[in-house]
Amino acid sequence: MKKYIIASSALLLAFSTSMVVISSCAVSQKVQNKTGTQLWGENCGRCHNAPGPGEFSAANWDIIGRHMRVRTNITETEEKKIIDYLKTTGN
Amino acid sequence: MNKIFLSLLLLLSCNILQAQIVSDNNQSNAATVSSKDGQNKFAIFGNAEMTFFADKNNVQFGEVNFKPIFLWRISDKLFVEAEPEFETGEGSLDIGLEYANMCFIVNRYLILHAGRFLPKFGAYRGRMGEGFINRFPTDPVGFGDGGIGAMNEVGIGAQGGFGTGDVKFNYDLYLSNGPILLTDPENAGQFEYEGYVGNNKGKAVGGRVGFLPLTNSSLEIGYSFQSKMKTGDAGSPYENVGLHMQAIDLNYFGHITPMQSDVRLIGEWKYQKVDKATYFDASGTPFTFDNSPSTYYVAGTIRPVHVHNLFIHNLELAARYSRFKRPLKAPWGGDNAHQFAVALDYWLKWNSLVKLTYQTQKDEPDAFYAQVVFGF
């Protein structure tokens, strides 16, 4: 039992520390300035052909963006910028 | 004392999550009230596939698969994805559940999930093996049924992605029922990986860390692990047989300007180490063996996507080599398997294509496959 408590505490501590470290990380200006179009080409194309803006409705793009974030771990910023680009260009 | 400590630990975790939910709900309420789409959004996407197969002994229209994906974005925080699979590969209709996964978006760096989810061990089975992503109608040897690692996991997990400077990282950590050791004479030392239910108190711990070192995200390198200390049935002599797995995956996507083409290089290596155990053959004679199989594949594709001729623009050429090293003394072992496949694909749409593939594999007749995949 003791080893589970020690392991759980160590895991929680390591996880909390990681979250603090991660949240203090900053992306470069070059990455911050990337547009939705750029991120769409770079991230979608890495695994499959990137679907064009006219492919789905705005509501569907919201769902697809979340599905892709869960499936491939793209960042929140990338999800938002890519879906904004696809919604505003195609609808 | 121990119980009090654990309860406090749990309470602390819940409080952190609850504080996050309240804070984020306060922010998101303002945004969602004015949304004309409504908050709860639902869609169905998926694939339909049909494969033709021919070798010197058989010519047949074979496997038909239909895989609708149900997606619910319940709110900004809650998301559900589920995929049933209908397939006819074994000569009758099989219906299965690929995944049913509930996700809770805690913050920009953390997503918690629970349910039946696609494997996070390696990248092929959870990502690159999809019908419209895999340029071949077949899996690399060692990566399909009978290979190393799960097709699905049942459990809970945490995941996320973040950038720092010019590079990006992503992570997956999970706790699942994990692999179950098989001990019958024909399959001794193999695993039932799917683990719909657990067979003892042990659980598998696993994860993957992905690193994207280039600013344009064109290269991803991943390292995965999975470990389960107890894989045998509870109370059996095999209960404490442990399993440890590692994998490295690579995915590169780029453009060759002189050839007006996009190229893709992908690969993965997986290794499994099982603790020593004594099994019994059909006559009751004990035997043991070094149970440490490994497998890898490398694949490359080229598509002249920037050529103006529409027909040429839609063509893609792909080649793949894979190898599966199996324990020689295992009842299911034997020689190592090698496979080479070359494919010419024609894209009908971004997620729909026709694949024509010629495949050679050691100890198997050369085979021709044709597959139609429609994404919807």
C-alpha cells in the first residue's frame, strides 16, 4: 500500500510540475505569427491530404477541429487558427 | 492513515479540476450565448472500403468494411468520439467497436479521456493505418492482427500538445486493462491485447511522447512505451509474468520543387520483452523460450501534386518494406517474416482513392490487391 501512495504522490507531483513548466514555455514570434492557412498546410498534410475550406459546414469544422486535436495532439492555438481559416474562407 | 492520505490526494485533484471547470465555464458562457449554431454539435464521418485480392491460388472480391465515426462536441469542454466497424473479412458479417472515447478538455495543455480508445503505443495503429492514410490495402507485417501491440485499449488517459520556441511536443499517458497472456499450447506466450475486461488486478501503464523539431512541423519523432507487471490470469502460475514494450516512430512530409511533388517518409519500430515462463505443449511436456519479438516498417510515397495535368496530379506512388522477427522456439514462431509492397494509387478526392498494390512476402505467394476507399 505504501508503495502505491509514494508512486501516486510522485506521479501527481511530477505531473503538476510538468504543467507549471509547460505553461511557462513560450513559442517564438515566428511561430506566433503563423496564419491559419500556414498551420492548415503544415499540420493536416503531415498525415493526410488536407481538406479544402469548402468541404464542410462551419458547425462541422468545429467538430472536426476538436476530433483532430484529440486524435493528433495539435495545440489549442493550432486548432483555433486552422478552424477559423476553414470556416471563414469556405462559408 | 493511508486511506485518509489517499482521500486527501483525490480531493485535492478534484478541487483543481473543479476550479478549472468553473473558471473556464465563466469564460465560455459569454462566448456560447451569442453562438447561433448552438453548443451541442453532432456529425457522422467515416470510411467505406472494399478489397480485391488475387494470387496463384485465389481470385476474389474480399473484405468489405464500413466504419462510420460518430462525433459529438457536447460543449467546449466535453467531446465524445465513437466508431463501430462492420466488416466481412472472415466470411460473415462481424460488428465491432473500434472506439468509444469520452474526452474532457481541462485546459490548453491537458485533455483527460476515458473509454475504449485507439492505441497510443506507436503511431501506425492509432493514426497511420487508417484506410485513407495508409497508401496500401494491407498492414505491414507485424503491425496487423497477430503483430505486436493493441488495436484498442480500455482505460483512462491524459494527453496534450504544446509549443516552446520553434519546436513542439505532444504527450499521451494512459492506464488500461492491457494485454492478457495466452498459455494454451498453440498460443503460449502470445497476448490477447484488446483487454475488454481485465484478468487480474494489474493494469498496463503506457505513453507516447512526440517531438516536432522543425518550425514547419514537417517532421515528427515519437517514443512510446507500455509496461504491465501482471499479464497472466489471477491465481494462475502465470499471473506475475510481466510484459514491457517500446516503440519509435517517424513521420516526415516535404516537397521536392524540381519534381513538383510532395513526398512522405514514415516508419516505426516496435519491441516487446516478456518475462521468462514455462509453458506446456499438447502432450504436457514443459518448454520455455526467449520471448522478445520485434518488428519494423519503412515506407515512402511521392505524389506530383503540383503538376497541372489532373490525371498525373492525382497519382501517387508508394513503396513499403516490413520485417517481423518472431521467437524461433515459440509454437507460433518460426522464421522471420519479410514483406515488400509497391502501390500505385489514384486519388478521387482528398479522402477517397483507388489503390493497386503488388506484394511479396516470404513463404507466401506473391499477391495483387486492389482497394477502393471512400471517405465521407
